[in-house]
Amino acid sequence: MQSPTSIHPGIAADNDIVNTIVVPRCRLLADRSSGRKAAFSLFELLTVMAIIGILAAFSAPSLLEISNSTGRKGAVNVLMNAFEQARVAALTSGENSYVGFATELSFNANSDYLYRAFIIFRESSAEEQSAGAGPYTALTKWEVLPKNIYFLKNAQTLVGDQNSAPHLLDVQQSLPQVAAGQSIPVIEFNSFGAIQNPKPNSSPIPPDDGKIDIYITETQYDPSNAQLASRGNLLDRITFSRFTGRAQFETAELY
């Protein structure tokens, strides 16, 4: 007597197909049902959002401090690169090069550039001047430091006031936004890459010191009285080697 499978092979095959199709459908329905149960309710979502808001409120001051510190460090890095670019430009071109700073000497009191901007330029070559160039050629545009980061306006630094800037240069309308007859404070590199100006005995730099410093701080400029009001007590200082012309980040100070 033959087995049912051998007598009715088609029926046995159909049963197998039914079995393999029906079971996965049941499982799919069960999975969908369990998915509905796992969803968040509106109340749960609102609770989580409230917790996130509270945590963000507590962490905001510390995040602001990190942002300010990052801004100053970023400004230091940008300036270090700018001073090195000016030094290399003097070495490669054979012409003296400069980094100039925006102060009230040449910018009006409402300018966003005051004590925040600098520019790299060099003396034009004889060929450039014969072709119609001015005495100086800009190598960059006026670059601006990050928001609320300024050069410290102080008699002992490169960006002092009108009476104490160590070295001023009349750029004779060769640079953007500087009018004829107006001077800007600069640091000057000669064709050997050394510091040409300011001189060691230039006021306000003491003859027995000879250091050239520039300070970066988080401050706020008040054009009504031409003062920089401190918003913190940290200074980042860049100092220069007079003979090599290289800039060095020296220290962070309290004031």
C-alpha cells in the first residue's frame, strides 16, 4: 500500500505551501501589534523635552566660557600665522613687509574694525611702482578677529593710542579704508625676516627691555569714549624675537 505522499503528491505539496505562508503572516501581525505598544505617548515626549531644557539651562554658562576661550585661542592661531606670513613675504620678496592694525588713528569711531582688524602688506618693488602701483602692496584684505575678541588698547603694546603707538606708518592711500595722510600702527619685517620696527628704544618700549608684545582679550569696545571695557580677566600675549622675527605665544595672564 502506497503512502499518502506518493499517492497524492500534489496535495502534499499544497499543504506544505500553505504551512509556509500562513505562519509568517501571523508573525507579521504580531510584530505590528507589538510595535504599537512600544510607541511613546505625548506625555512621555513632553517630559523628556522638559528634562533636556533644564539640563541645557544649567550647562549654558560653562558652554559660554568654553566658547570665549576657544575664540581667543583661535585669534592667537590666526595672528601667529599672519605674522609668519609677513615674515616669509619679506624673505621671499626682498622687500620689507608689515602687519598693520586698525585703531582710531585711521578708522572712525563707529567702525567694526577698531582694535579687531589687521592687514598684511609689503613695500612695492621698483617694477611694480613703475607699472603704476603705490608704495605699498596689500597681500591680504583687512582680517577681523572673532566676535568680542579684541587687541588690548594699551601704551605698552603694538596697538597703543595716538600718543603711544610704538611705530606708525603713513601708507599713502595704498591700503583699503585708510585715507591719505593717516597712519596705522605696524610691525615691520626686513628682508632678512628680522624686526625692523619698532626699534628697541622706541617709546613706549623701554631700552632695557626691547620686547614687542601684543595682547588679545575678550573685551567690548565703546566708541563713545574710545575705551575697551573688559568683559573678563584673561589676556593672551604674543611676543616677538627681534632678531628672528618669529612670534611666540608666551602666556595667559590675569589683569
